[in-house]
Amino acid sequence: MNGRLFVFVYTLLALCPGFLCAPIHAQSAETSENETAVEQLSVAALLSGYLKNNLNLKKLASSVEKAYLSADSTAIKNGLTFKMQTGEITIKTGETIQTSFKPNATLLVPQADNLGVNLSSQITLSADKKTVENTALSFSADIISGSRQTRAVALLESRRAILEAQRTLQDGFENAEKEFYSQLRSLYVTAVSLVSAQQDLYDDAISFEEIKAQGYMPSSSKYRSAQMKVVSDEHTAETHRHELERQTKIFAQKCGVLYTGSDALQFLPSLMPQIEPVDVHSFDRAMFAKTENASWIHSINSQKRDAEKALVVTGNAGYTFNNTTTNSDSVDIGSSLKWHDTALAVSGGVSLPVAAEHFWPAYTFSVSLDPNAFRQAKITDKLNSISDRQESIDIATAELDYETAVITQETALSDILWNKSKNKESYELYAELEKDTAEWYKQGIVTESEWKSALVNKEKFRIQCIINEIELIMYNNETRLLFCRDEELNEKPKEVF
């Protein structure tokens, strides 16, 4: 997909606020007078709604379009230019009215060493006379200058601005997705706290039942202490339940979902996308974002410094009809030289009369000298040298950051996979234990509290496995954000619009 279509699709995000912010209803299907079953939306549906309601993505989409417009403006400024002017028009009144003006037309071709073509004249009109003087056709061009490089740098920077805007939008989606999963992970962490509190409740309830079975009186300290633990556990579990409900409602609102249920654990997705971890070594080292950016800055700044030529020489030639200086037509030749801009400026020219009674050429010459400009030029050269060294250091620093990032991501992935494996093993063990305990409870071998204790342990590790899947997705987000992924810019954008 070409760049313009890329911008158009993403800009839909900014152009359709009414559609994008429309809420998705998580209907509560009535199962009894007081109970409701909450509809569980998929992760993809929640993520789609979350991205659609992300205002930062809308802003980034408009920035891409803005970068294209700026590039168009730069191309116009650095392209072929044609301009016509009447010059200053003077009207003298008296017995007769006399009008004079100096029209001119200019054509400038920057890509051809600032080749310029200029046609100018001086015209005087009165009731009985028309005078046309100093009609000149001239050509000028740079002989030695950095104008071509300066133009190339300007165009490169405008194209780079588009690329960076696209990358920022691309990373904006990656960051938004990471934020989505981070908030989802926070909900599951709270859910683990709730389940852990329930586990404590059932464990303490079992201990309390044992104390009652041992014959302790309700007035005894041991009986009352065990009872208070159960009451405290109930309060803690209820606190976590309320917190989970509050967080879930906020999260649902960000996803454009109208959550009207009262059971967050039923609302939260029970399945996460199954993905493979991204290998940090699969990315091109040169496209490590910090390295690529530091290299670009060094490259473009080096080109700018090279374009700042100490010596600039331009030449011009032309033909003037009825030149008042030579009192005839003339062939005009001239040139100018600048050293360090204004430090030394020399210009000169000659107008050679054509078909005149006497061959008396007219010469022009000027010189300007600015000693301070020489001193400033030396300082500028030293500053440029220091800037070049600093930019090289920035590249080296980025290379070291790459090595650190690789180790960090490898370690993070190893920890995630280890935790995922251990939690999966624990879940399978507790799932088997819960299954057996449920049968024993039916047979009257164990109490309801003992069965519920096994059940919450199973639920705890089920949620931990979900958290591990989320952490793996976030790891992929973080790894991808470390690199420039320009090959994806021409791929089909995510279907979130």
C-alpha cells in the first residue's frame, strides 16, 4: 500500500469520532430475578474498541497527513520557480501625464545549480512618447556553491519527516496495544488477589470448623480468634471484589463497552491470543531505533556541513537593449565571489557596447571585507568538528544500548517462559486435585471448604497462566518498539477503524 493510502486509512481514525466512540453493549442476560450472566467479549473485540477510543492515535494520524503537506510545500519551494512583477509604477501629473515602471520576469531552476533567467526593462509612457530602455535578458548560475546539496538536504528532511510521522503512528499503535494489555494484566493481578483472599478464607474456615469440632466454646479465645480470622478474610475478599469491579468498569469504558454486570471474573476474557515470542535477534541490528536515528542525524548534519561552502562563485551573462550606461545595446558579463559568506565579497562585470560609434565598455566592481566574519568562520569550523565527534559518540552509545537491550529482552523472555511453564504445571496439578476433591466432597469424605480451597487454588493458577500470556504479548510489544519496522509501513494496517 502506498504512503498516501497509508495516511488515508489511518486518518479515518480522526475523521469518524462518532462512529469510533460508539459503545459496545455487554448485555446482561437475565437468568433469575436477582442474578445476571455477563456476556464475555473476546480480547480482539476489547482491543479494537480500546484503539478506536484512543485520542492519541487520532492525533498521530493527523500528524502523518501534516508531514505530507509539509513535504509538498518543501518540494514547491525547492522546485522550478517562475515569477512576474510590474515593478514600482510611478505616475507624474502636470500638463501631461507620464507613467513609468520597471517590469521583470524571473525563472529559477534550483536543481540546475541555481540557474536563473531574468528579463527586465524600464518603460516610460506619456501622451506623445514611449521610451523603452535597459531591456535586458540575463542568465546566472552558481559556478561553485553548495546550493544543490542544500536543496537535496531539504528534500531529504521533508521525506524523513514523513517517515518519522509514519513510524510514530506505527509505534503509537504498538504502545496503545501494550497499554491495553498492561491494564488488562492489572485486572487479572487484582483477580489473583481476590482469589488468594478467598483461599485464605477457605483455609481459615477449615481451621475454624476443626476448632468447633474439637468442642471449643464460642466464648473461648481460640474460638473467637478463629472466628475473627474468617470475618477478616471475608472483608478482605469483599474489598478485592469491589476493587476489581471498579477497575473493570473503568477498563470497559475505555474499550467502548457498556459493562452493566456485577461479576468481573465472568466479564474478563478467559482466553488470550496464543502467540510465539519475538526473537530480538530476528531484527536488523542497523534498524535498532536509537542507532538508526543517531546515524540519520549524523548523516544529514554532515551533508548540511558539507553544503556550507567556504567559497561561493556565481557567474552571469546577458544582453541589454538600449543600455543607458553605454548608450547602445550591450553584451553584459559578470561574476561574484564570496568567501565565508560576508568575510570577503568581490563582484565585477563589464558591459560591452554593440554597434556603437565608439567602443567604450562600462565596468562595475565592488569589494567588501568583514574581519569579524573570518574569526566567526574559524569558530564555526571548530563547532562543526565538535558536533561531528559528538554525533559519532551518539552512534557508539546507541550501539551499546543495543547490546543492553538484547540482554534485557533475552532475560525477560526467559523469565516469562519459565514462569509460564511452572504456572501451567501447577494449574494442571490443582485442576486434577480439584476434580478429585469434588468427587470426595460428593461422597462426604471432605468438607465443602476443603473442596472450595482446591477450587480457588486451581482458579488462582488459571489466572496466573493468563497473566503469563499477557506478559508474553507485552514482551513482543516492547521488543518490536526497540526497532524501526519500515517494511510493515506498506502492509495493510490493523482493522480497527
